[in-house]
Amino acid sequence: MNKIKEMKFDIKIQNHFWFWSVYFSLNFLRWGAYFNDYGYSFKSNIIEFALHIPLVYFNLFVLVPRYVLTSKYYKYTFALILSLIVVYLLKTGMTYYIISENIWPEANREYKPFEINHIVAVCIGELYVLAMASSIYLTLTWLKERDRNRALRENQFKTKLKYLKNQIQPHFFFNTLNNLYALSLESSDKVPDVIIKLSKLMEYVLYDVEGTKFVPLIKEIDYIQNYIEIEKLRFVNVEVTINIGSNVDEAKVPPLLLISLLENAFKHGGYNNNRLKIKINCKIIDDFLHFEIINNFVLSQSFKNHKGIGLTNTKKRLKLIFKNKYSLEHQVKFDFYIIRLQIPINNED
């Protein structure tokens, strides 16, 4: 629970009223029936509850924030003892002058003020009420605070996830516009085709996946294939092979997650004008998507110094969505760059 230095009536005031009303009624009926004297029970409970209620709220809103939450337990104990002394004096005096000179008529004999048994009985009674009422209040406050924090975390999660997605989308379209610009400089007749395919990609991003946490894997694959067609218009010596398992129809994945891996292959594969070869493997094994991209690769200084946001944001999104239930590995083997992703499918919790 957060610090309760500013503890207020977090629970609605009417709930406080109903709690004390029910508690008073039960106590009144219980002791009235026990002694067969409802008049005495009513008067004694009026006195007791006139002291119970201030003590409970004084403890909750003054002593606990000031001493318990600041680890000043000795001061809290001392202040509580002083409070019990004040309550004892008030209860004894009010009973003596309002009800009976016998300050403890419930006992088997007549007691006088300040006898040890009477002091202990009154203090134990006050501590019982204090503990019960405070426990109920603090439990309800904790539950309310827990729900509020849960809602806050969920809102922060959605905000952060949306922020990361919004970063990825401009990053991708910026790269594609660069491709389009390069073609326009060459006055290439491929420009209209690139624009059409780019518009389809933008339609998917702006309308199909907006506000959606998971989308069918098939749609993501279609998106990837459109992207590949755009890149094929730009690169002459490019060869892309896609192997898709037969059991992917029902699978769902986070939108725009796989594209950053493919972007990386196009952006850094086949340096020095080598023929670019990319192989994509996509299959479902034991409710996990296994997505693999292999591309020919030539290490260069520009790649070493590359600080793009694509893969970085992909890792952040994976962590947010799947926590530790995912695997993202990449390696350079011979002249090939290999990246493997494993995520659970249909994870909509």
C-alpha cells in the first residue's frame, strides 16, 4: 500500500455510517439480551461508541501516518497508551455520572475507578474495537488502492505500447519513402506500383490494426509480402523465399511485430551490391510461433555503428506483451545473419 500520510475517507462516508450503525445495533442487542436490560445496554453502548469512533479515526488518520509509516514505533506505542488513558478516564467518568456509581455493573462485584482489573478490561475492549475497525478499513483501502494501481499500470502499459508502435510505423514508412525517392530520381516507371503498394500498407496500419492488441498471423504475413514486393521493385538482385506452416490459420500475433525483423534483413543484408537472399520460415510448434529470417550478410562499419530503433523497439514490445514468455535470438554464422523469434500464439490475457 502507498504511504497513508494523506489518509482520508477513501471509503464512502455512508459506508462508515452503516458500519458503526450495524456494529452498535449488534452490540446493543447482544448485551441487552445477555443482561435482560436493554435500557442499560443502550446507554452503556452510547458512551462506549462515543469513545470508540474518535479513537479509531484518531489512530487511522493521525497516529498511523505520523508514527507507524515513519517507523517511529516507540512514539506510536506511547501515543496509543496516552489515548487509552484518556478513553479510560472519559468512559469511567461518564459511566459514573450518567449511568451508575457502579462503573462496571457487568462484573460480579462492584468496582471502583482505577482498579487494575477494570483498567485492563476497558483497555482490552478498546484495543479489540480499534484492531477490528482499523483492519476492516485498511483492508478495504488496500483493495481499492490495489485496483487503482492495477488500472494505472494497465493504462501505462497501453500508453507505452502505443508509443512504441507509433515509433515503429514512422520508422518503416520513412525507409519506404526513401526507397520511393530513390526511384523517382531515376524516373523509374516502378514509382506508381510502389505508391499503390505503399497505400495498401498504410491502410493496414491506419485502419486494420489501430487499437488492436492481436491480429491474425495471416494478415501479418500478407503485410510482409506487400513489403517484400515494394523492396523487390527497388532491388534488382533480390531473392526471397517464404516457407509457411500449414497450421497458422488460427494464430494471432501482435500487429507490426514481424516487419521490423524483415526490415533489418533488407536494410543490412547483401552489402557491397551482392545478391540479396532472404529466407523466411514461419511455423507453429506447441502453441508457439517460430519465426526465422536468414539473409546473406557482409559486416561493415556502417552496420557496427547503426543505432536504428527497429529491433530495439521490437524487444521492448516483446517484453511488455509477453514478459518472459518469448525468445529473440540473432547471430552471424558464416556469411549469413540469422534472427529467430518465438512467441506464444492467441495470448490475449
